[in-house]
Amino acid sequence: MNVGEKIKTIRKMAGMTQEELAEKMNVSRQTISKWEKEISSPDLESAIALCELFEISLDDLLKGGEFVKEEKISLQDMIKINQRNQKQTILLISGLFFLMIGALAALFIAAIQSSTYSIEYMLYRYIVTGQYSSAPINYGRLTAPAILLIAIGVILSMAYVIEKWKEKKRDES
């Protein structure tokens, strides 16, 4: 295993993104990406800082061969991972909630519409006698909130999917 693969492995074992590691190392995300892709190598100071950060020896990082490290994640890293997961979970749940409410509203409106059709038939017979005037119902005004709820649900769900996609792309680069 080369140095770049080791850096990527220990970064992922720590549950960090390239951006988070770059922030801790005071370098750019592109620098971390170049290290992981073996385009460049960390200088001695950066290699030492990496070893201190991930609690590994310089020999383990720089020497060839397989690399085995026990998972040691700091409390701060666990908090960041937890916060990121909470945000994504809230986004997904709220999107699904709005989709569900919108769908229920649409079903309610469909039920009202079907019941009014049967009532209209009964009233039609009453109209024939001439003692009733028709008052049509505007279903567009009733369906607008349902459509809005469904749209919000779709937007939130898509935001969740995009966030997951971005996270995957960040990890790949």
C-alpha cells in the first residue's frame, strides 16, 4: 500500500472528508486530494502532523506494505459525523413528511370530489324541479395546497439525494 492509499484509508477510518482533514492540516482540499492520488507527497512536517493527528508512527505511514490501524476517532470527529448525519436525516424525514401530507391532502380532495359528484347527481334531480341553482366547486383552489406540500417534499428529498451525491463525490476525489 502506498502513502496516498494509506492517507485515504486512515482519513476514511476517522470518518473525515478531505475538506475536514485539510482544515486540520492547514492545507487545501486539493493538496489532500493530490496526496491521496500520489500526484504529490506530503512534506516532512505534514507527514509528521498526519502521524500525530491519526496517532500512527511515521514508519507506518511511509514504509511500504500493508497498513493496519485500530480505529481511534476523537470525540470532536464523532460529533461532526453525528451532526452531518443528523442534518441529512432531518432533511430526508422532512421531505418524506411533506410528501406524505401532500399525498393525504390529494386523497382527501379526491374523496371530496367523488362525493360531490354523487351529491350533484342527487341535486340534479332536484334542479329539474326548478327549485335549486348550481354552485360549482373550484377544485383548483383545493388542490393548490396539496400540490405545494408535494413540491416541498420533492424538493427536500432531492436536496437529501444531492447532498449524499456530493458527499460521495468528495470522498472519491
